[in-house]
Amino acid sequence: MTTKVLAVSSECAPFAKTGGLADVVGALAKVLGDHDGECRVLLPLYRSIAHLAEGAATALELGNKFGGPVRVLTQRAAGIDLLLVDAPHLYDRPAQIYLDDAGKDWADNHLRFGLLSWVGSVIGRGGLDGWRPDVVHAHDWQAGLVPIYLRQFGKDTPPCVVTIHNIAFQGVFAPSTMGELGLDPAGFTQDGFEFFGKISFLKGGLMLADQITTVSPTYARELMTSEFGMGLEGVLRSRSHVLTGILNGIDTEVWNPGTDPVLAQTYSSRTLRRKAANKQAVLAHFGLPEDTSAPLFSVVSRLSDQKGLDIALQALPGLIAQGARFVLLGSGDPDLERGFSELASQHPDSVGVEIGFDENLAHLIQAGADTILIPSRFEPCGLTQLCAMRYGTLPIVSKTGGLADTVIDANEAALAMGCATGFQFAPVTVDKLSDALSRAMNLFEDEKAWQKVMRNAMKHPVGWERSADKVVDIYKGLLGS
Ligand code: ADP
Ligand code: GLC
């Protein structure tokens, strides 16, 4: 029997994206269709996707809620069934999804994502004519109140899965917001959504979820430690019987070096030499000399403390002195933006930096670079190393979370066995990263050995093949079949 799933998320690729959450929600929605599932994604109708309202049908009129009129539209786009929360007072805004023009969190984010969760609970309880989900799947803190509202307003409600993509973001707000959010103060307890005297959307969701998943097995273990749990380790330890780590995949149709339309030249593991045209295109894009013989290192990332790029910034001058080139695409922390821009002006022939978010350029860099750096302090799963492997671009990663679970370090044993797919280092220090960079430089000089690792990486399963079944098993377990 088909399992009907309502995914509740603030992001979904290719419509609204700031990071991997979007990719995962979009890919899962498509993949579940091939695994006895039917998924609809509940997403805010942000101004940036206002075009999706054209030709959409109104599925629900909810009247005035959370300070303004709210309705739900249905639309199918890019192979995904969307339910769009149309609430102009909260979502029809310029700028980025979470931040205002000044780069600060919107002051009413509790209402913006409280409403998303509340609508999720309405549809979960059967509010939509002709479609009632068997399971509600809430992603990250923005959907954390779904199980709270389900419990508060309904009796016969479907089970709820909460997925932690990144515990650094918890949705913590003043207790005075309880009234606006329509939360029953009886839930403001240790067993509910109270967290050190405040309201925590994520903690509330974790307490009431029927199952909790996170995005890699290693992160599932790390989350229960004080080093990684960010204050919620105790909550997760108390709920460990319902916590599972399931590795993310990427959409292997979107990330396919054999068909990717933005590449200068498509290629496969059998035509590795054709990758060079992409390297040349990347060098040209960044105005660097188009000699492809020097190794090209890269970063495509949010610039945040999580990603350890301050460490990279310190290690890079040493790498460049050894003759490597480096390009970065990213945006976020102003200090990091400035730091990388300065590095580019100090090394105009070796370093290219573009501050911004550019999906096409991300694909081109993945295809053109020789390696990608991901020196994260923590990384729940990480998708860029998976994209890189698929494109034969060797990831250099810290040994944490999903990075530890997906990359096989090119140490002597792995090279001898012919199974290495990249480079790992630990802990996240300049010295250890520099060692890994030097190891990569050395291996690059041995073309045959490097190409062997490229081929291994390209063969490594990075799609949803195995993980989709595990997600479906969680749903089926909840439905008792
Ligand atoms: P996170 O979700 O923590 O940012 P992931 O590795 O899971 O990290 O996912 C990041 C996603 O966002 C990938 O699809 C990556 O290609 C994309 N991405 C990150 N920064 C940029 C950027 N500046 N431009 C385009 N895509 C980016
Ligand atoms: C988060 C994490 C990242 C993960 C992504 C998708 O943004 O930082 O590691 O890959 O979610 O689950």
C-alpha cells in the first residue's frame, strides 16, 4: 500500500534553498515515489517563488491566522507535489528566507515557522479534502512544532517523524511568544517545549516525535555527546530508542557529470580526460591563468563557523606556495568573506573568490576542480563531498559526522586495497589540514594513482538507493506493517 507522507520544510530544492536541507527534502520527495510512497511538501510561498502561485489551485482557506490571511495552494513543479502556505504578511518579503536586508533573522521568525508547523498539523489531521497523510515528516526546527500542534489540537492524528539536519539551529524564542503561537502553556515543561526558561521549537518536536532521524549514523552518535549536542544531548539520550541516523543521498539526476547542462564538457569515469575542459572553464571564470597542470583546490560552502573555513584560510598560503590554485564560491560570515577576498587579492594568479550563491557555478566548480575542501568542525551529513565524488573531484574532509561516514581516506592501506575516495583528517587544526593538503599534493603528482582514486570516488554510491528504503522502513514501522 502506498504510504502518504506530508513533508513539512522551510526549504525544498529547486524552489527555496540556503543549503543541504533543501536538496534532501526535494530529492526525498521524488525518490519516495519510487518506493511505495507518495510525498507532498508543505513549503512557505516566499516572494522568490511567487510564480508558483500562477495556475495553482486553492486547497484550503484558513482565514486570519498568526496576524493575517492564510491559505494553502497546490501546485506540481519539477516533479514535486507542493502545498504552498500563502500568507503574504509573513512570507511575501524581499531578501533571503531567514534573514532581512540587514542580514539579521526576521524578528517574527517564530510566527513565520510557527505558522508553517501549525498548517502542517492542520493537514496532518485531515484538513485537506481527499488527501490525509499517513505520516507527517517534520524537518529541522522550522517544523519542530508540528508534533506539538498535532497533540494539542487532535486525537486521531498520524505519527510524526522529526529529522535533525543541523542541531546548531534550534528555534529558541521568548516564552512571551506562547500566546501568539497559540501554544498551550501546559506544554511549557521539561517534557514539552520548555528549554532553560525559553521556548525551543526543536526540543519540543524531539520530545513528542514518534521517531527521530538524523542525517548520518556518526552524527546520530555525536548528537548524544556534550561536544556536539549543543545542549540537547540529554534530550536525545533520553530518546535514543527512537533515534536513527540515515545517511543522506544526492539527486543523481541533478548531479550527473554525464548530462549536466552547465558543464563546459560532460564526462564519465571512462572519459576522465574530458574533465580538463571544465577545469579550464573554472580558471577562466575566475580570471586565473588557464594552465591546467597545477592542482585546483576548491570550496563551495556557506561561510559559517561550522565549516572550519577559518582554518582553511590559515592553511591555504602554504598550499599556494607549493604551486596549487584555489577557488571559492560561498557567502555568509562577513569576516570570512573579507578574509577570502583578501587572499584572492594577495594571490591574483592563484586564487579566485566569488562571494555569492550560484547553483550553476557550484556545478561547474565541482566538475572543474581536482579537490574540494570541507574542514567542518561538525557536519551532520554534508552533501558537497557526495557531489564531488560523483564528479571525480576528491574531497578533503574532517573526520566528523557524515564526512566520516562517506569518504574513505587515501591512507596506505586504502591505496593498497584500491578503495580510497578522498582524504580525511582530524582534529580540525591548521597542522592536520595542512598535512592532508600535502598528501593530496603528493598523490596528485602520481597521475595514475590519482585517477584510480577519482574512479573509486565516481563509483561510490552517493544517491538515495539504500537510504530511501531505510526512511520508508521508519514510516512502515510507525504504521505497524
Ligand atoms: P549545509 O546544508 O550545511 O550548507 P551541505 O553540504 O549539506 O551543507 O549542503 C550544501 C548545499 O548547498 C550543496 O548543494 C551545495 O552545493 C550548496 N551550496 C552551498 N554554498 C553554495 C553557494 N555559495 N552557491 C551555490 N550552492 C551552494
Ligand atoms: C544541514 C547540515 C548538512 C546536511 C544538510 C542536509 O544543513 O549542515 O551537513 O548535509 O543539513 O541534511
